[in-house]
Amino acid sequence: MFFDNYRKKEDGAVRFYDLHSKRTRILLVVIYLICLAVIIVSLFPPIWVFLASFKDIKEFRRNATILPSQFDFGVYAKTWSDLKFAKFYINSLISAVGSVLSAVIFNGLLAYVLGVIKPKGHKIIYGLVMWSLLIPATTSVVALFININRIGLNQSFLPLWLSFGANAFYVVLFKQFFERLPKELVEAAKLDGCGYLKTFSRVILPLSKSIVMVVVIFAVNAAWSDFLLPYLVLNGSGKETVMVRLFMFRTSNATDVEVLRAVAFSIIPPVILFAIFQKQITEGASAGAIKG
């Protein structure tokens, strides 16, 4: 019964006729058990945070059990009101929306030039893009922060948005996907009098909804969970994001349980986003990464 789902499976690493081998069946069960263990290990921290956040401070410090004595969702409403979390949610939303637009437009335009227009020297530029993937992002934070201050963009969302407009990983995803699009459509757009920008906006992007959705999801998740650059740029401006606010709790009067509830608030949007669009993430990522 465990292997019934494989009866109609005709492709993939394991097909139904492969299960005639006892060794294959054992290996498949072992793989499922390993995946189950990984899921348990991955889900335990957020589940613990969610359950522990229902406790009061005395129960949290004295009771070592995972389950709280009662589930009172009113404590979440109280913590949301006391910590004024709506303001930081709005700030994170502004940061995420601008980051998504920059990630799609700027990285998409560069990938369009490298993968479709292909001017002279495009291979050199693409080589530099690939080379930048080897450089840890934190190595450029100091220089980036100094330049942000010099041009007067500190305490603004603009540096956060633009930082997502220069992401080599997104460029690679876009380029690999754009190169698989039918060239006849681009040529037809040229014959109709479309320039480069009009071809990009009216032909390339509408045909690339799957990879655009992948980049959008990645950018939202990255912008929402980013801490270092928002902390350096927005600290003390009143525009702090959720992650910056969580760090600021170390000097506040918030109790440990209130901090746990704040952590729960911070992880809810990415979890919901992944749960809804996990199929698009896997399908779009594979479509953008495989050239064929």
C-alpha cells in the first residue's frame, strides 16, 4: 500500500517497475524516513515558539513542558497592541514591495540584455555576474553603508530597494529563462516597431510569469527577513522593519514571552507565502535553472 502511488508513475528517479527490486524498496523507505526526520527537525523550532508564546512569564520559566496550560489568543492581541507591531509590519511591507519591484525590473532588464539582446561584450558582463556569486554579500556592507551615508540616502527605504535590484542570483534565473523563450516572438515585436524596452515589457515579461513569480517570492522572503542593512540604514529613523524591532527588544521592557510572540508575528508572513506558492517556487526555479 505504501508504494501504490508509484503505479502510474512513468518518469522520475524511481518508477513502479523499479520497485520489483527489494533493495530499491528499502532504499526508498529509508529516504522517506530521512525526509520525515528533516521535516520534524525543521518544524520543531517554530512550533515550539508558537506554543511557548501562549504561556505567561511564570509558566514559561518554571514549566518545562511544550504544551501551555491554556490557549488564549487574547495574549497575542495584547502583545500586538502593546508593542505597536502594526507600524513595523507596514514598514516591512514597504521595504518588501519596493524590493520586489527593483528585483524584477532591474535584474530582469540586465538578464534581458545578456540573454536576448546580447550586445558585444555580453559574455564578459555575464562572467562578472557569475563571479560576483562567489563573493559573500557581507564583505561589501561596510563600503555600501559608507556610500549610502555620503550620498544622503540613510534613514530611507531607497537603499534597501536598490540592493535587491543588483542580485546576481536573480539575473542568472532570469537569463536562463529568457534564453528558452521563442526568438520568433522577439523578432515579430521588432517588425511591429517595438523598441527594446517595449519588447521587454510587452513580450518578455508576460511570457515569463513563472520565473517572475519565483523571483517575487524569493525577494519578499529575503526583504522581510533581512536585518543587517535595514538596521544600519533605518535604525533611529522610525522606519524600522520587523526584524530590526525584534533586535531592539534586547533593551526594552518586553518580557521573554512577549518577545516570543513578536518572533511568531515575524515568521507568519513568510510561512504563509511559502505554503501558498511552494508549487510555483519549485516549478519556476527548475524552469529558470535548466536550459534546454
